Amino acid sequence: MFFALMAVALLPWPTFRPIETSFTWGDVFLIPAILLNLDRALKIHAWQIPMLMALPFILVSQIQDPDGTLIEVGQVLYIYGLIVPFGWTAFAGLRPRLLCTVLLASACISSLAAVAQFAGWIDVVGRQSIWEVQGAMRAAGCSLSCSSLCMTLSPLFPLLLYVPDYRLRMGIMVILLLGLTATMAKSTIFILPGLLYFLWKEPNRRGVITMLSITGFLGFAVFAVSGRLQETIEAWNTSITYRVDRVGNSFDERSSTLQFALSFLDDCYITGLGYKRTLLVLTQHLGNTVHVFHVGLILIGGVPTAAFHSLGIGLLMLRLYRLQQTPAAMLMLGQALAVCTMTVLMVSFQYLPYMVCGAIIDWQLRQKAAPVAAKRKAGQPLTSQGHLLPPLPGLPAGTV
């Protein structure tokens, strides 16, 4: 359990890594956690099959990459051969409530670090890239960049339903929103499905309104007496205005890069260009690679890789929904939306929602099988299905 908890706590902090490559301190704990639960990998779930079927295509693509090295091949094997299909085994046995609470706590620390960066209290953390826009710093927290922090935080709001105390839920929600604000990322818009779902399912809406009102009043009071905070807000307003004014240019640049990327689709019907080749080819256009994960995956691994990957995500969400773990299904939906403005990263934190959802499925299936197994052992007649105790108000079934 120690390795699993350390892994889920450190994976959202990819800026902390012992070497320049994409291997982070979270991976240092993740690998032992997977090895300790390797027996769980013997049971293949339906959603894993498409993920495993995608591996040969992306692996061959990477081997054929003329600009690639053994490092990229190793990254593909690690991410798409281990982390995506079997990474969930690291957290097998952790109760969903504990797993989600630790993940949210880790995200809150990263959000607070982003707020401190935005306010100018701290500088670069670890091995990350941050930059200023019109006097305001686009904070990255404990992530690699402001965009990757936004991608990490955006899908997490449905997981608040796994937190039993509404005051704690509200506190976490406010901290996550502050962290997202500090990134100044336009892709923050993708929080809406998960945030609205959480507010819809929140059993104590009156408490939500009260907590947000108190927080807003305290924030206004601090703003009124703090000159430093007023300067920070003014810098934030200036930078937001600047970014809004550049929306048209940014959209044109990304659209041009996307069109340029799509011109290579004829070469990717079976296998792709490989990770390194895709990066080098696309950056020759406007200096950027394509910021759409789903398109980038086609270019790197080919159409079959992206198709199998999307099918696996769909099966994963469907299984969660059928097991009444809708908040986890919304987590995956939020992840699929958040990466629409992200590149493909060969870093495990980008695939953390896959691992969390896989572990929740495994926990739920074992909980449902437990009453049946106990009756079979005792020689009692079996019912049609094993039932769980009713959940706490606002929490999905099986999150004990």
C-alpha cells in the first residue's frame, strides 16, 4: 500500500524527476506497486484488450522512426505496454475513497504551488517550463507546464463525490479552481462537464452556496486591504486581456498546424511516423507540434493505434457506468476533453486517470463477487447477484 499511495501522490508532480528524461519520482514508486500486484494482471478486462491491440502498431511505428532512438522505443513500451493497460494494478486493493482522496490532495498541493507562482512568491519548481504574459506568470504548479497542469486538474471535479465531508469537498473545489485560474489556460473551459456534474450530484447544495459565499467575501476583504494582492489581480487582468486579444492569432496558428499535421494522414493508415519524427516534421511548420492528443496519436502510431485507444477508453467508461461508478466515468470523459489541447506526452502522469479508473473497476468487481464467494464457501444458496451496502449520500455504490 505504501508504494501505491506514494505513486498516486507523486505522479501528478512530474516536474520532480531524477533525470532529464520522462521518468519521474512517481514512476519510482509506481513500478514496485505494479510488481507487488502483478497477480491482478492475470485477469484481463474487456477495456484492456483494445489497448493491448494498439501496442504492436505504435511499437512498429517507433522502431521504423528514422529519428528515433532506443529511449523512445523504451518509452513506448513503458507507456503503452505497461502503464496504459496494466498501470491500474498498482492501485488494486486501494479503496476508491482513499485513492481519490490522495489524488485530490496531491492536486491541491500542486494548485497551491501554482497560486504561489502566480503571486510571485516562488519561482520555477523542479524541471518545468513557465513563462510570463504581460507581467503575470502562467503558473505550472508541480507539473511540467501551465498546459499540463490544466490537463491534470480539469478532469478531477467529479472525484469530489468520493470525499465524504462536504466542507472538505468545497475546500478542494475552491483550491482546484484557483490553481486552474493561475494557469491562465484557455483549455480551462473543459472543466465544465465535470464541474457541472459534480454540482448536480452534490447532496448539500445549500452548503455549497454558503461556502462559496463565505470564500468570496473573505477574498474580497483580503483584496481590499492587500496592496500586493491588488497588484497581482491587476497583472492577471492585463494578461487575460492580452490573451483574449490574441485568441484569433492563437486559433489561426493552431489551425494551421493542425491542417499541416492532417496532410500526413496518408502515411499513417497502418503505422505512424513515430514520436521523434512527428515532432521534428511538425515543428518545421510554425515551431509547434499538434496540440490535439487524438490527432497526435494517429501521427505517432497510425490510425489503428488511435482507433483501438479510443475504443478502450469507450469500453472503460461504459464499464464504469454499468458498475454505477459514474464519477469515475466522468473523470475519463474529462480526460478525453482535456487532452484535446495537449500533445502526446510519453510521461505516465498523462495516463493517471486510466490507472485510477481501472483500479476502481477492479475494486467494484471484487466487492460484488465477495458475497457470492462467501455464500459458495458456506454452502448457502446463491442469489442472482451479490449486493453491496447502500452508499453514503452523494457517493457512488461500492466506495466504502
